[in-house]
Amino acid sequence: MPGLIYPLAIFIALAAGWLLMAMAGHDAFSVYTQAFSKVFLSWHGLSETLVQAVPLGMGALGVAMAARLKLWNIGVEGQFMFGAFCATGLALYLDTLPAVALLPLMLVAGFMGGGLLAALCGLLRARLGINEIVTTLLLNYVVGLWVGYLVYGPWQALGSNVPETTEFAAAAQLPVIFPGTRVHLGLVALLIFAALCHFFLNNSVWGYRIRACGDNPRAARTAGIDYKRSVLLVMLLSGGLAGAGGMLEVSGAVHRLQDGTTPFFTMTVFMAAWLARLDLAGILVAGFLLAGLQVAGYYMQFMGLPSALVTVIEGVALLSMIAFEPLRLNALKRAGKGA
């Protein structure tokens, strides 16, 4: 029973998309067949899916990191954009540095930018008890407006009517790892970050403390674990992962900062984390599948369908998973009593 919950949620979401397409007069079977075959059965579709999977996977890792402490980081979009902003500042003003020095500096700047933004919300939660859902969500709008001001104002490319910066210098661009595609070194960075997160949570003292606080905060406090410090640390890491994802996106995929840089919605990264049930290796798989759905949405637009259809499918899937979660927990409880 528990193993069928998430596939059933995906099936319901695809069925909802099927119904909407049928109501609009489209052949849903043909649309799904063509879109997903172009994504998963062609090299171009697969390569674009890998490009989309990098920022989505980094955001989902950040969500999962905070969720291990029962914290809900709704601000991954804002942290992503802030990390992209910090990395862009170095790319624009330190463009004379060689790539071997500039790229690591940009990655650190992106990580620290997103991390400090999330740590601020963690501080408000730890010291004042302010719910992190509210603070992280509201900061999304603050960062979005700040980035919009820059790309429409002082950072806008000269002579351009598009809200974006000038293209980064070659030293600030992540190299392509598969010639003829847009797949960049950020894919390798995603795998490394996932491995580091797994090691940190499962093989370090701080990781044990985070898991202990998440499982039973009262028992953790009784054992002498500083819960407030754990909140600050996990929010710093959660936002840092999202911010590093922003750096990988602007440096590897678009090579500039743009208005609306985020290639995903908070809902999408939450769904990737929950499909994997916060398992870091599973997040890579779920991120790849959801990235494929995003790319399939681009093909659907060429067939005359609105881009919002993918958002509807994702929303129905997430709502279905939330609705079915009590069934999964009850099934696990019954299985435990039977044992």
C-alpha cells in the first residue's frame, strides 16, 4: 500500500491533464506520446532534461535538508535568485580573473548568499519563534523585486531592451561536458553536493544532531543538543544549496542574470523532495523525472497547449500526495502492529 501511493498520485495528475486536453479538443494520447518520446527517447530532449535537472535538484536538496529538522523552507526561489545575484556580481566585476579562480569564488558567493538569506529566517525562528514558512515566502518577493530592479536598471546590458545583464565573460561560464549540448559542469556539481549532503547527514556529528532534533526535539534538548543552533545550521545549508543552484544556472545555462531567472516553482522542488521521501539519492531521480516533465511542457506548447498545463499536472500530483499521506501512514502503522 505505501509503495503505491506516489505512483497513484502521478497517475491522477496525468489523468487530470488528459481530461483538460480532451476538453480543449486535443488528442491527449498523441500529445503525451509525442512529448515524452521527444524528451526521453531523443538525445536533445535528454540533454535539455539534464540541464533543467541541475537547478531543480539543487533546490530539492535544500528543501530536503531543512525538512530533516521539520522546517519548511518555502523560500528556495528567493535564495536561488539571491545566489544567482551574488555570483553575477563577481562575474561582472571580476571578469579579468581566470576561470580556475573566478568559478569557485562565484560558487562560494552563491552558496553564502542563499545560505545567509535562509539563516536570517532561521534566526527569527530560533530566537523569536517566527514561523519560517512566512519569512521565507515573503523574502521571495523581496529578492525578486531586487533582481528586477538590477536587470531593468544599473545592470541591464547596454543598448538592450531585454531585462538582463551582459553575457558573462568566458572565465565566468561553466564548461560544457557533452559537446553539442547545453549540459554543463553543474551536473557534476549536483552529484557532488548530493554526496556531500548524504555524508553530512549520515556520517557526521552535526548530521546526527539534526536528525535527532527532527525526530524528537524534546528528547534532543534533554540529551543536551542545542536545538536553536541546529536550526541556524540547517537553514544555512538549505539556503546555501539553493543559492549554489542559482550560481550553476546563471553560469552554466544562461550565462547572464535575467528577470525571472528561476526555472522552477517552489512547488516543483517540494514535489521532487516528497516523491523521494527526502532520500537524497531519490531526489536525483525525482528531479530528473520532473525536469523531463518541464521539458515536455515546452514541446506541448508547440502543439498549441498552454504552458500552464504542466503546472496544473504538478499541482494535482502534489495535492494527491498530500491527500494520500494519511493513508500511507495508517498502512505503515497497521503493518507495524501486525509485526
